[in-house]
Amino acid sequence: NGPVVGKLNRTIYSARCARGFATLYASGLDMIELLRMVSIIIGNVVIEEKFQDVIQKVSRGEYISTSLEDTAVFDPMFTSMVYIGEESGSIDTILDSAANYFDEEADAASTRLVSLLEPIMMIIMALVIGFIVAAVMLPMYGMMQHIS
């Protein structure tokens, strides 16, 4: 993944994780089961495999924030917010705010990505149309030369 798409993916996965984590935590699920479900919610097989390490570390008593940080998948601010939530005891409200923030960031990043792609698409369209015009007009000019 490039710098633009990679950051966008990281932001989207952070938002999904934060939203799923906050919702499931508020429902009172066991932490290990919560992490299993969040890994499925994210919707990425690679991240789901990395979550197995997170689940093992958390079951041994490590902080969720440091376990998530070790995956190197999520935005560093997200893992910091998880840590603050763990320390303050209000992880669901903090992660709900984080999910809102990352949703807005993902929207902004996807808008930037589209604005970067628009000029490239215009150039490609111009080349395709130019090729079609040339493919139609060149034989016409050839026929006109044979007529004269």
C-alpha cells in the first residue's frame, strides 16, 4: 500500500475497531470474546490473524493497548486512546469518540484520494478519446488522398 491508500486503510481499520470495541464493551461481553468478535468485524483476514496474538497477550494479562500497538495495523492515536480508556475505566465512551474521529478522517482521506485521481482520470479519458478520434480520422484522410 502506498502512503495515501495505506493511511486510508489504517484509518478505516482503526474506525471499525473502535466502533466495534466500544459497542461490544458497552454490552458487557467478556474481553477475550470481545476481541474475537472485533477481529471478525474489521473484515481483514491478515488483521484477524494478528488479533490471535492480541487475544493471547490479553489473556496473559497484558494491556489491550500495547497488544494492539504490537500489531502495527492501527493508527498510533487509536492505541493511545485505548490506553487512556483502560487507565480511566471509560473505554467505551473514549472509543466511541475515537470511532467518530476516525470515521471523519476516513471520509476526508477518501475525498483527498478521489481529488488526486480526478486529474489522472481526465488525462486517461483524453488519451482514449484522442486515440478513438485518430482511429476514425486517419483512414478518412487516407481515403481523401486516394480520391484526389
